[in-house]
Amino acid sequence: MRKAKRIVTYLFLSIASLFSLFPFLWMLVSMTNKSVDVTKGRLLPGTHFFENLKQLFLTVDMVPAFINSTIIAVITTFLTLFIASLAGYGFEMYRSRGKDMVFNILLLSLMIPFASIMIPLYRLFGDITPIFPSIGIDTLAAAILPTVTTAFFIFFFRQNTKMFPKELIEAGRMDGLSEFGIFFRIFVPTMKTTYAAAAIIAFMNSWNNYLWPLVILQSPENKTIPLLISTLGAGYAPDYGVIMTAIVIATLPTAIVFFFMQKHFVAGMMGSVKG
């Protein structure tokens, strides 16, 4: 009975894994086929990968878009980790009057859709542009600043900070460390699994962000990878082989980041502070 149950479990997990991986496998196969084969649903690898790759680089300027997406994603991830972890640490470690009420109000912001604040944000950056052109409309800074952190990441770090041993903080204070010294020299190294999990989520969110860059970035030289891919499908007769090739290239950075830090991802999501 136990053996039959185990077989059913493995069979279910295998089928679920196949369904989960199928879109990615189909994307890999499609980038080696002609557009007409992709529309027919061909599931076998073809011989048109290099033709699709050549056509992609002839059609759009991938390198600047790749660099723009990398700059935005890396800076956004770094600022998100720094601000959210500092806020989460402060909310959990320090006592102050009304702290929980402020935190609950902060969590309410999760219910506000970004689309509802997009127009006010655009007008705000429009007012800033004549004064500080370097962070105004159509700059990478404008694409980064509204997304540097969210209430979710502050909540995530606060929940993980609950597992942090408070004795280490007292030991740091007894050794004469300042509060920032305790944070950077004790808290940050101890919570590296939490930082790894948050870094993966923040990088993926920023890399795949489409709506805000579409609104704020207007020059062709400032386009990001998602915006560039959307232009490939906007023609009268889109080449799906080329589009699939672009999507695979766009997926590589997030896959590399995930596989590089996957050992810490599960521990970080579980709230562990083990290295």
C-alpha cells in the first residue's frame, strides 16, 4: 500500500513537472524553428537557430537594451535589499510607540495597484525634469526610483528578522559596536540566505518590469529588454522564431541569478538564518 502511494506521488510530481517545464522547453525548441513551424506547434528542434539569431540582431538593437535592463535590475536589487532590510530590522528590533500601526498602514499599500498611481508618478517626474533632468522623464533613474522597494520586501525582512538571535545584538553592544556596526557586521552576514531569496525576487521583478518603463522611457536608446521584445510582436507579420530567440536571451540573466543563489533561496524563503 505504501509502495503504491509512493508510485502515485512520483507519477503526479512527474506530470506536474512536465506541465511546468513545457513552456520553457517549447520556447527552446521554437527558437530553432521557422516562424511558420512555430505557429503550427512543431515540437521538434529545427535548424534555423542561427538564422533567427542573425535576424534578431538585424531587426532590433539588443545590446543597449540588455545593458539598460542590467543597470536597472542591478541598482534596483541593491537598493531594495539595503532599504527593505534596514526597515525590516528597525521595525522588529526597536521599540517605539505606534510602530505596529505604522507597519500595518505600510502593509495596506500592498492593496494599491501600481496602475492607479502611475499617472501621478508620471506628473511628479514631469515636474522634476526641468529642475533635475538626470532623474526626470526618459532617464534610467526615473525607471528605478519608484521601484527601489515595496512593502512586501519590508514585510519579508521583518518576518525573517524574527528568527534572528537577539543575543548577538546584545553581544555586539557589549563589545562596543554602534547600531549600524551591529547591522552591517552581524545582521547582514548572518541573514545572507534571506538576502539571497530577496535578491532573486527583486532582480526578477525588475528585469521583467514592463508597465512603468513603457510609460517613463520614451527614447529608443533607453528601451529595456521587455519593451524591445514587445516591438518584435507589433509588426504585421511577426517572426515567432525570432521572438522566441529574443525571449530565451532575455530569460538567461534571471536563470543565471537563480541557479547561482538557489542553495540559499529555499532557506531564505523559510526564514532560516543558517549559512
